[in-house]
Amino acid sequence: MLGVAVLLLAVSFWEWFGISWVVSDQYGDRTEQSTANAWQASTAWSVAVLLVVAAALLWSLRGTAVASRWSRPAALPLVVLGIALTAWQWWTIHPGEEGPSYNKIEIMSDIDSPTVVSQPEEQIGAIIRDDLFIFHQPGYSADVRPGLYIALFLLVLELALMLSAFLPHIPLRRDSAQTG
């Protein structure tokens, strides 16, 4: 359990949200991007990571003088809450057309070369904590990134591992037929 939590903590520093856009200038066309990890993008994602790490630590206390028989059952709700917070934040990211005005952009779309115009580059790629938006248009994309998907997998894996400890252990049967 603790290993999965350590992996989750590491993944929390990967990109969970990002914006990419095409820039055309005297040097030609290029794609720029800005990204944010869980700590930079969302309070809910940050709290979810902390909850699951705390749950794994609580889970690992079993068998120590500090732990009680309630340490493991108490860890489960923390992981469930971590999954719920992560999913809730992702679900509530609003579409870009409803986003704040600084994220409104105009795209001049040429068939061969979509070009972002009308805003300074720092505003186009602005990721505001807890004010995320999803928007896709030729030359501009804002959406969750692979770190979120990996984190959700690790969150569910942590829960599954913890739940499996509560299943009755069924010993493997040895074949009683011996050749003589």
C-alpha cells in the first residue's frame, strides 16, 4: 500500500493539466505549451494526494504499538474520499466557452496553419489554480494530461489493494492424490 502511495506522490508532480497553442511569428509556426501538476492545478487534487498518502501511512501502522485494530478500516474512507475528490474536480472542469474572459481567444484558421491571435502569449497559456477549463479548437487545446489518468489508476489500485486485505484468505489446496 505504501508503495502505491509513494508512486502517487511522485505522479502528483507530473503534468495533470495543460494548455497548448500554435504561435506564428517571424521564426515560423511552433507549438507552445504550459502545464500544471496536481499541486499547481487544483486544491482538490492536492488534498486527494495527501489523503491517500495519509491513508497508506495509517495502513502501514498496523502491528506497531501506535496502531489500533481500527487503523486499517479508518484508512479506507480516506482513499475513497481521495478518489471522489479527484473525480469531482475532473468532472467539474467547465468547458472553455464558459471560461473566464482571459482564456477567450480568437483563432484565425488557415487550412494549413492555425494561428493564435489577439492575446499576449502569457494570457493564452495561463493556468489558474482551481479555475480550469477544457477547450479544443485548431491551434489551441486545454485539457487534462496523462498524470491525472495515471493518478486515477493508482488511486483505484490503492483502494483495491486495501479492500483485498479484508477478503477471507483462502489457502491454496494441495493435491491430496499422491502417486505411490
